[in-house]
Amino acid sequence: MHAGSGRLPTLALHRWRKIVTVANRWDRVALIGIGLLGGSIGLALRRRGLARQVVGVGRDGQRLAQAVQAGVITEAAADLTAAVAHADVVVVATPVDRIEPMVRQVVAAADSAQIITDVGSVKAPIVDGLADLPDEAPFVGSHPLAGSERSGFEYADADLLEGRVVFVTPTDATPPRVTEQAGRFWEALGARVERMAAREHDRVMAAVSHLPHVVAAALAASVPTFPQHYFGSGFRDTTRLAAGSVEMWVPILLQNQSAVLESLRHFRDSIEDWERALAAADPRQLADLLAKGKQRRDALGS
Amino acid sequence: MHAGSGRLPTLALHRWRKIVTVANRWDRVALIGIGLLGGSIGLALRRRGLARQVVGVGRDGQRLAQAVQAGVITEAAADLTAAVAHADVVVVATPVDRIEPMVRQVVAAADSAQIITDVGSVKAPIVDGLADLPDEAPFVGSHPLAGSERSGFEYADADLLEGRVVFVTPTDATPPRVTEQAGRFWEALGARVERMAAREHDRVMAAVSHLPHVVAAALAASVPTFPQHYFGSGFRDTTRLAAGSVEMWVPILLQNQSAVLESLRHFRDSIEDWERALAAADPRQLADLLAKGKQRRDALGS
């Protein structure tokens, strides 16, 4: 319409914005914390044309400016209230021990948000802690099962969530609409969504993620310091997780303390079985233990 | 010479063979056992033009015929004596508990070998067991620090040894010429050779290879059976070694029993430190343990 017109009249501009918004799905997404995960979400939103504005909020203005330059977010904000005020979606991607107070602030400030969620890898302390939010607050907990031993938006990957599971952990009080929309948000980023109760989620994570981290760190620290080239790909794979961020992992382990401790005790039982079989030099016991591990590992594929 | 001649006279043919032999470096290499490692050595010898004949010896004639078809060896032999009689190099690549008696047979039958070696990942029981070989026997123990959780020549890789360490473990009785020539053999395959006493080698391997295998198996077996997609790349990396061959690993662990047991006890101490720190929910202890693991792992590179 108005072909040949030198400028778009106000009404047409307004319409055009609406069309773009629909194509973009979300007009404004606010990401609180621009690390590997926050950065990857920003990059994925932009590459997939899912959001018109991706505003990043963080404490370090210089890092945020770099994230804008890197194309991970479209704008940086130091002020949380201003950043989330008109956001349709807010994702809190800070270290896990800072999520609960941050969500509280976001709920108070985000007046038009359809979804407020987080990416914390421990869910019960957050979800239980936020049980007193107003009924209509559009918060639901999430946890994308994706990451890396590396940290920082420099390692952000637009396909990080592609094919990965994102756990979404509603409570009885969560508005069903919010749970659904959060699911659609993660699916739009390529993920597969699975709903799970927060406490059950934390038990699963203790076993499949937090225990392996502890085991990798314990193994890396327990062997003598040999020349680097004595360590082959087997040792490197088995200890890879130990390279993860200390600052990130202390709160994860503390927040999921009882479940991690339980997993670690099971693991120690398993190590003691191995000690007995080795001390007895019993080929049959050793074969049984190896076969049990192989069967479980083979079932996972590569 | 003899340009235009329809056939090469016997003398010229003889000379030509010698030239080819020099270009090939070794005229005939015998590989006893064609698994991942034996197969990769065969493939590397052929691709690099290092040997004219690569004869494979094994108990399963059908498997050997497949290895010839796959181009991993040039001929198959069921009879050990015939296979090694005129070999310049013999590499014993059987499971570790069958190496010592096999080397004995090879030493008796290989009348023109310059090098007889093996690839066993435990060295002291083999090297000590063979201490009564004749002084002039051209045997020296080797262990290429290369492998995979996969087994079988189907996974053979001509570059498997490229850049990897091969430990060569001479004793005071090993002819220096044999140690040197074995070193050159592995270097020709792209490896970096390191001489080490057999017992020291076994202590190193207990820590960097055998312990991680046990830890991976224990971890894979200790966690509940969740749906496959709950297990992310961290768990998969940490447990990858557990997929290794049970048949191969029982004898490795038995032959290196005391060193593996010692490593495992150190590791268990490390796990108990973790249990105490978690039970105390002490952020400082947890940070120290994480930092120790991270520092050690970071020092290895990716």
C-alpha cells in the first residue's frame, strides 16, 4: 500500500511493527546474566528471528557492551527495572544462588511479561522459595540440560539447545498458560521440553550431572602430577567436567546438597565393590562389575 | 638398466627387491592379533609404505580374511611359525594375559627378526616373565598410549599413533640395538617414544588409564536407570571408558592389580574428602576441592 510514498504514514508504521512482532514471536526478551547459557539463548533468538529486541542485563557494563558487539544481545541494560518493564519474556540466567531474589525483583518490575523463567540447574530451592509469589505471577522454573565446561558468552552457540532437553518444573500454583508458553519458548529454540516436579528434577540432576562433576574433580585431583602427554584421551574425557567454573559449581552443589550426597554415597559403595573385587583378584567379580558398567554405558549410545 | 628388456633377469629382480625393501623399510611385518591396535598398526604400515608384507596371525580365520579384504593386512596366517619365520618385525597385539607365552613362541620361531615387541598396557608381568629369554633375543616391551572404547579392526585408524606416546620398556638385559630399532619402528608410525622401566610404567598406567576405567564403570553402574535423554554430554564423557571390552579389561586389571588398587584407594580418599565437605555444606571446602580438580584438569588442555 502507499506504493511510491516517500515515507510510511504513522498508521502503516504501527501495522508494520505488529506484523514484524508476530513474525518475531516476541517483541522484547530480557536476559538476566549473559554467560554461556544466556548468551546462547540470545544468539538463538536472534539467528532464528524469534525476538526483535534481546536486552541483556548484568553487573559488568563492559562485558555487556562486548556481548552487544558480539551480536549476542541487541542492547545492554544496567537497570533491571527499565530492562524488564516492557519485556514479553524474561529469562534469569545468573548463578543458581542468585536466581530466587532476582526472580522476585523481575516479578515486581515486569508488568507485561507473559513468561518469567530461569535456567538454574537446581530447582526445588528456587521453586519452593518462590511459593509465596502472587498466583498470577507468570513464573515457572526451567532447566536446559545443556552446557559445557566452558563459561562466558564467548562460547555462546546458537544451536546449544538444539535437540536438548529442557526441564520445566511447574507447581500446582503455576498458571497452566505460563507452563505452556514457557514450553513453546524453549521449543522455538530447538529444545525438547519435559515437565517434572522440582524435587524429582533435582534427584535426577544429582545423579546425571552433579555426581559426575564431583567424580571428575576427585579423579583429576587424586592422581600424581605426570607430564601432560602421559594423559590420554580416556583420562581427558573422564575428567573433562572438572574444568568447569568453581564459582558456578559451589552454589549448585550447596543447593542440591542432600541429593548429591546421596548419589555420592551410592557411588562410594560402587567404588568399594571394586576395591573388594580387586583385592580378591577375582576375575569373575571384575568381569561382572565391568559388564554392569558397559551395559549401562552402551545403553546411552555415543 | 636393461631398458626395453621384456623381463627382468634374476639378478635385476633381486636388486629391485632390495631397493623396494629399503624404500619399504621392512620387508615383512607380522602382527599377532588384529584388533583395534593391531589393525591400526597394519593400516599405518601400509598407508605409509613402510612394509611390503603385513601378515596377520589370529585364531579366527574368517576375521583374518575380512582384515585382508579391509586392507588392514596383506595376508592371513593360521600358523604362527610360518608367519613369523621370515619376518623382520613381529608385534604381539593379543590380550595382555596371552602376550608372555606368545612372545616365547615368537622368539623360538622368528629366526630373522630384528624386533619382537608387544602392545600390552601392563608391562612388568610380561617383561619380568620373559627375563629368562636368551640374551640375544630381540624382544623389548612396548605400550602405545592409544586406543578407544571400541574394539575390532573395523575401527582401525592409520593415524591412531600419530602424535601419541609409545612407552618402550627395556631391561638391563635388552640389546640396545633392539630398543633403538623398536623406537624407530614406532616413530615411523608417527608416535613419540618414551623409554621407561616396566614397573614405573605400570604405576603411571594405573593412575592415568586403569583407574579412570574403573571410575567410569563404577559411575555408569551407580546411577539409576533414567530415560536415555536425561544423560547429557557431561555424563557421557565421564563414563565413556566404561564401554570398553570386558574381555580386554579383566586381564589388564588383574595384571596391574596392586598398582590399580593403590590408585583406587587414593581416589576413594578423595571421594571421602568430598563427602565430608558436602555433609558440612562448607562452601570454602567445596571451592577448594573444585579448584584443585580444575587446576589439574586445566593443566592438561582439551
